[in-house]
Amino acid sequence: MDLKGKHALVTGGGTGIGLAIARDLAAAGCAVTITGRRQEVLDDVASAGMVGMAMDVRNEDQVVQTIAAAVDARGPIQICVPNAGIATGKALHKTDLSFWRDMMATNLDGAFLTIRESLKSMRETDWGRTVAISSMAGLRGLPGAACYTASKHGLIGLIRSLSEDYMGKPFTFNALCPGYVDTEIVTRNTASIAQRAKLSEADARAVMVNANRHKRLIAPEEVSATAMWLLGRGGDSVNGQAIEIAGGQM
């Protein structure tokens, strides 16, 4: 599949998995819009073929206005990658409603708004792909992270329903479910796990490493390679799937 000239939108595109996907899309000739909360971060990482636009996926007005402006500037969105998310663990009995709502607003509402607004232009074209970044927590319960797990399960439900809505049309919807990826999220969570479980930071990091079946962190580029496969001709018949990237069966 020739991706040259196709407009791709990647939320949370300034770091980690989102940035890896954005770079691969740009290398394939896409016009890539990356979004994130901080414009300076986007400006620092944007390379040829990439344009950064500040956008908080929790804010409906911002999502509507930013995606409309991106479409006006670079044409209809044909590749939508709802990647923006937060990953913080907390025991349910210690979870207040503000924590719950912020997690859902970012991980689930943000994906819903991003896909909804992208579909407005994608539906006017003859080809489109949505590749949402979920998590292994979207497929099984993650201990100590009920809120995060619920948000990622919800994202997979959204993707599966959309795949049914558009069955037989030239649009597919899939989710990627990585294990622990070597990003800033793992770095931040190391301290959090160490504090909650009374572990050293080395032991806390080992908890995440060992949760992956092959006992190493996953590189963001590995997740991006799977996304790029879904965008190629070999991915035409892959639809409504939640694809594990965790070094083995979870």
C-alpha cells in the first residue's frame, strides 16, 4: 500500500509509541499531524513530514477545532492513531472519582473524540485505517490498576464495535495491546511501584520487565512496526482485532 501523501493523525505523538509511529509514517511519505498537550515538546521532535499541534484529548472543543484545522491544512485524515494515554496504578479503595474521571477522560473519552472527529473526513475518502493503542491491560486484569484496566478494556470495545459498523467498507479498526514498553511511562511508574510495594527501584522495574513473557521491555519501534503492517496491503483483512505485543501469550 502506497501511503505517500495520506494524512495521518497521531495523538500523544511527541513521545514514546506515538513518536515512533509518527516517524515511521513520515518516512513512508505520509503528512503526519502529531498532537500533545505541550507545543514545545511537539516542536522539538517534529521532523520532515510532521507537524505538531497542541491538543488536550480530554477537551472536546480542542479536539474538534484542532482536527478540523489539521484537515483544512493537510486534507482528510485517512490514518487515525489514538495513542494519547496515561498509565497510573492505584488500589480501587484508594481511587477517588477525580482520579477515575481523569483516567477515563484521557484513555477512553480522548480516543472516542479523536476517532469521531477523524471519521468526519475519513468517511469521505475511499480508504481509512484506525489503529488504537490499548494495552495488555485491555485484555486481562492488571493488578493494582483497576481504573487503567477498565479504560483500556473500554477502548477495545469501542474499536470492535466500530469494526462492525463499517464492515464491508474500506475502513478498518484495530487495537494494539503492548506489554510494558520502554517509554517514560515505565520510568515514572518505577518510582510509583517502588513506593506502593516498598521495593527498590531496581526491583520495581524488574516487576514490569518480568511481566513481559520474554522478560525484556518492548521497544516503541516494535509497536510501530505492527501498526505499519496493519497499514500495508497485508493488513487489509485484519479488522476488529486486539493484537498482543508482549513477547508471548498473555
